[in-house]
Amino acid sequence: MLDLLISLVFGGFIATFVGEDLALTFFAEQLTEVDGAMTMFANSDMDIEAFMLKTFGYSAAVSLLVVVFFIMEGALGQSPGKMLLQIVNTNTDGAKADAGSLWLRAALKYGSTLLSLIGGIASVAFIGTIGSFLGLVIFIGFFFAFGDKKQTIHDMIAKTVVSRK
């Protein structure tokens, strides 16, 4: 939850400065499709096009931060939130997790966002749909942390657990 808050706050900060450029870089085709739909709002006082550009820019900024978090968790076993809370991903026995387990865990945890971003960049809706489905599975899997083993679904698959440093 802390990582989500960090990504939303810093994503907004980044989007304030370079959001429009990020939106045009990552979602140019989608923005073109939005332009076609703007005729419905031609008589509206709202600047829907500017709103959509800001929304896509914010989404791109948050997605880029998630990519950074993915790399951090895969390489270090910690995200910024874990660093602040002084917790780390380890093997289920408490030993330091190997690189393969950390990267698998990170790929499972952040895979939905990565697939959605790739789908957006490549303008392939099917990839984004797969990302959305994976996101739903991982979201449901977060509730497994309330069980006896205190592991999410991506922890169970990667055979890891979050432990105090």
C-alpha cells in the first residue's frame, strides 16, 4: 500500500512537469483515437482533450515508477515502501532470496502493469487485456497475506516471504 501511495504521489509530481510528453510518447495512438471521439463533446465547455492528455500523462508517469519499482524489487528485493518499513523479500526459511526468486516475484507482482504499459505503447489491446486479468489475479492474491503463512500469491509461487531486515 505504501508503494502505491508513493507511486501515486510521485507520479503526480512527475506528470506535472513531463506528463504531456510522456502521454504523447507512450500513448500517441490512443490519444489519436480520443481525438476522434471528441466530436461528441464539441459543444461542451470542458476541455476534454486537455483532460485526457493529463490523464494519460499521469498514467504514464505512474507506470514508469512501477517499472522502477519492478527493477528495484528484482535486483534488491526491496521497493521504496519496503525500504522505509525496513522489510525485505526473503526465501520462506528467512534466508536471502536468490536472484531468480526475486525476479520471478517481481515479474508476477508488477507483470500486470508492465503488460498494460507494453500493450499501450504497442497499441495491442489484447496485451493490455491480459495485463488487466493478471492484475485482478494478483489483487485477489494480495488477500492471501491475511492467511496463516502471511504470503501473497506471488510470494507463494516464487517461494518467498516478506521479512523484517
